[in-house]
Amino acid sequence: MKKETNEYFDKILESLDNSKFDDFVDPITMCIMKDPVIVSSGHVFDRSSVYSNKKMNFSTCPISRQ
């Protein structure tokens, strides 16, 4: 029975297309975003990547440099 269970989960994992989840990954930390925010350049980051202590962590967008 253990082998059947492993095969079942292997098939599920193979069926997942990881590219579907790319929109939910913070481009700075490469982790799934918990609190996404859109910066003025239009890029999306997790709030923890953009702000710390209510101050922005960077003065320009790290992707577009705008």
C-alpha cells in the first residue's frame, strides 16, 4: 500500500505546473508573497521586502530602476 500512495503523490506532483505560481513569488526574496503591494513602477513585491519600520527599503524599483 505504501508504494501505491507514493505513486499517487508522485502523479499529483508531476501534474502541477510550477509556472502557474510565479505570479505569487516575491522577486526579491523568492518566497510566496503574504502581503503583496504594487510599487509606482507597477511591479509587485511582498510588503516586507518593500517596507521596514514604515520606511521604504529602496529609493528606486529594484527591477526597473525607476
